[in-house]
Amino acid sequence: MSDVIGGIFTSHVPAIGNAIAKGLQDDPYWKPFFAGYRPVQRWLAAQRPDVAVVFYNDHGLNFFLDKMPTFAIGAAATYRNADEGWGLPVAAPFEGAQALSWHLIEALVADDFDMTVCQEMLVDHALVVPFNLCWPGADNRAVKIVPIAINTVQHPLPSPQRCLALGRAVGRALASWGGDERIVVLGTGGLSHQLDGERAGFLNPDYDRFCLDAIGPDPERLTHHSALDIIELAGSQGIEILNWIAARGALGEHVAEITRNYHIPISNTAAATLVLEARDHADRMEQDRRAA
């Protein structure tokens, strides 16, 4: 059976991609941020996942204001990276875990989630930048992907409670998958930031730390705020925490924190990194160690 090993929660601001392209990882401005990914990379090297289920938000590459699904899932064999205007290097395509995508689609629709199914889908910096951080190296493609896009742009927005329920439905579907893949879940975006309007440049470290502290042991606490509350607390783009909430839901009830990093600012954004290991996976690993 498949094994959900844990989740990675990470910022995806496009300036990170430019810093990587320019080799600025050890620049004083960027070094505290990039240093936070070394434990993530070590964890991934030890766990060796085969598939990444990625909760993220599209930035106008597939969907725009005239057509904005609340939840969309990819069912493609490959996902081509296309620059949506930031001048980032275009990366090699990602291979899709197509059979797993269709299993998730069938299970989610049966679980009363009306998913928009995309048999062709482009991916933008919200997916590509986290992969470049977690698996550094030119076009490193260590895993296949299942992308799940959440609307964080066009109102009305999904509620945090609904996003947590979506993640839990994905978790149930992964548990029923008959494959033998090792699966890692990613939630990308945030944390607090606002890029436009009177509050451009707004950050809220107190809310960010609340999210980092609560999402592992008690993700329900993040659902006590409405989507509009979160925009007030974290800025208009800080609503990307919805991706984190959904990803957390897919990990099951009990998790263990492996590493975290928080750094402000990078490109007017509060940047965070968090790894949570699924306790069911950790328990199986311990049982295997003792049996050996």
C-alpha cells in the first residue's frame, strides 16, 4: 500500500526563483532563508518519496478572473512549466502520477467535492519554486506530481474549514490507493504579505507564528478565522495559507515536527518553511527498524 510520509509547507514567492537563477543562496539577504531548506533536503533524501501531491494556487496561467474554479486537480501525464511574467527560467516538464490523479478525482467526487478536472495543465512558480528549493539542481525531477489548485484570488474564496475538509478527503483517498508509492504532500504560498493597495508591504509575524505553531498539533485553530479574517490578519496574498491548511488535512490527525524556519522579509513577504512527518509513517518506520 502507499505510504504518506509527511508534508512540506513552504513559501513560493517568485523572487526566490530569481535568487536561485542568479546564485544568490549565500548572499547575506537570502542566506537565512535558504539555510532553512538544508534540513528539508536531508529529510527528503532519507525518505525518498516517489510522488508529491501539491496544494498551491494558480497565478493566471490556467485560470483567470472570468473562469476561476474553487478547486482544480491535474490529471495530465506531464505538466509543462510556463513563465507567467516574472522572467523566471523555464524549467523542464514535470511527470504526472496520472493513475493516482484519477483515483483521487474519483474519490473526491464521491466524497462530494466538485473538482475541476484538468487533463492539460501548466504549472507556475507556486509549484516550480518549491521544487527548486526542496530538490535543488538543474531540473531535478525526483518525484511525480499531482497538482491541486485552490482559488486564493477571486472572491468568494473557499473557507479555511472547507480547505481542511478537502485535505482530509485527499488523505482518505490516499489511504485507499492500492499503489506502493511513498507520497509527500506540499502546501505552498504565504505567509503574510500584501503586494498591492494601501497595505502593500504588510507583514504580520504574530499571525505567521500562530500558523506555524498551530498547524501541526491543532489545525482546527486556523479555521476559526474566516477567509476575510485571514486577509485582514495576513494581507491579501496571505490568504495562501489555505494551501497549507489543505495540505495539513491530508496528513492525518497526528504529526511530528521535523524542522521549521521563519525569515522576514524576502521581497516584501514573510517566508516560512515547515516539515511535518506523518505519525502513521513514523510508527511504521519504527516497527520496521525493530523487526530488522
